[in-house]
Amino acid sequence: MKTMKKVLPLLMLAVLGLVLLGACKPKPAETAVSNQYAIVFKSTGNPYGERQMGGFENGIQEQGFEAILRAPDLPTAEAQIQMIEQLIAQHVAAICIVGNDFDALQPVLSNAMSQGIKVFSLDSSVNPASRMTHVNQADSEKIGQTLVEAAYDLAGGSGEFAILSATSQASNQNLWIDYMKKELEKPQYANLNLVKIAYGDDLRDKSTSETEALIASYPNLKVIVAPTTVGIAAAAKVTTDRGLIGKVHVTGLGLPSEMADYIDNGACPYMYLWNPIDVGYLGAYVGTALTKGTIAGNEGETFSAGRLGSYTITKAPDGGTEVLLGPPFKFEPSNISDWKSVY
């Protein structure tokens, strides 16, 4: 009994020591979810991109998070890769990429996703293996069809037209052009001749020189279709400065604020676009929905996008998924004054 009395206090001390040791043992660190959401646009100095990033920033900030806006000086994949690597090091919550190349960004974006960062593309997509989903401004096939219809109308049903695109690697531009080519195969467009696809790289000076080269090379050119806001503004300025209004018509996708004067003077009889502010804003809500786990980027999932309402993820033409903002809007003399101060 005396032995037991001596042993019991020792056992109690031992148990107490284990309890205290457990209390003092460091607990595994919990990884905090970042409140930073980043967008990487194609390049700096692009008014369309500035408005798109502004919409993204607004959508992120109104949800109480921090927006990081990035854009390289030149529209190259290499420049975007460097910025994405920096964002990975910061371990942001999500990266919204407006791709300069469909495939070249895959290794760095895959690395980001492997580290728990939610990655999705916007406006100009990257391949499905590089993203969780894509935010598309409008149905790509409808854009292609609409632009061919405009070229046909402005050419009077026959003649030569050219396309002035952004970069040759821009996935959104290439997809629209592919659908334009398919539309041109229809019998009603038999007399409409696509003579050239030029690339201005979304740079004002190069877009201007490419327009001048088209005019010089094709004296019978009737229409220039520019599915890029930089390109359409450059083409309209060239035709205005050279006194070609009414001879060479310009149409495509443009910003009302930049194109109002050219619609008024007839250089661009009409054009199309969507609101780039809304495209960026929608992207902000896709990013937060992915981070919260509301969506995973799968077809059929739904989520709320603030003032824009509810959206459903659908299948994309490239085999991945996408969220469509809505159909393109036609800007013409009757409504351009209402929109030129908006964006």
C-alpha cells in the first residue's frame, strides 16, 4: 500500500506533464486565404483594357477584397509569364488572365493552380488545361457571323475586304476570324472576297501602318473589318486623313468614346462591341466564386455576379467551359451620342 501511495503521485505528475507538453506543442500553421485577386491584361496603353481592368477592380473592391491590376509593356506571352510568376510568389487568391497566347502560358498557369491559386481566363482565352473556366464577352460564332454580315452590307454585296486583327496569337481574334471564314463559305457571300488578314498587334503605330499597307496593296478595297478596338480606331483615322470616307468603309469592334467622331463623319458607318467594364466586372465575380467554392468551373454551375445578375457556366467551343456576358451591341449614328461618354 505504501508503494502504491508513492506511485500514484508519480503517475499523476507524468500525466500532467503529458497534458502540458501537448498544450505547449506548436499547432500546424493554417494557410490563410489571400484577399488579393489579380488580373493580367495583354499590354499597357490599351483603352479597352483599362476599362476592363477598371470593371474588375470595381467588382473585387465592392466585395471587400483587394484587386491587383497588371499589364506588360508589350503584348507577348513571355512578358505575361513574368508577371504571373510574381503573382504566384505573392500567393494571390486568383489570377484572371487575358491571354496573349493560347498555349504558351500553360506551364506557368498550371503551376499557379497546383499551388491552390484559382486561374481563369477572360476576353482572350487560354487552353482549357490552363484554366478553370473562361469569361467570354459574347458568343464567338455570333461575332464572326455579325462581322461578315457587316462587311457584306458595307461592300454592297460584292468586292474586296480585309481584316485588321490584333496579334496572330490572340485566341479570341483567331476564333472570331475562323467563324468569319466559315460564314464566308455560305452561297450568299460568293462575291465577297477576303483579300488579306493583317496584324497590328494592338499597337496604334503598327495598326496604322498595316492599314496604310492594305490601302496601298488593294486599290479596290471596299471594307476593313477590325475586331480590335485599337485596330478599328487606327483604320478609321487613316481613312479619314486620306480622304477615303465613303470609298473604304471601316467596321468591327470599337469603343464608343474613341469611335464617336468616326461614326459621325461616316468613316465607320456602324460597329459593334460589349461593355468592357462589364466584362471585367463579371470576371471579378467569377474569381471570387471560384475561391469560395461556389463554382469549380463545371458546365451547368450557376453563380451571382452582383449588379449583372445570375450566370450559368456553359460549354466552350474549345472543349472547356465559359461564362457568356451577352450578345454584341450595334453602335450607329442614332445612338452613339448616348454611349460615347460611358466607355
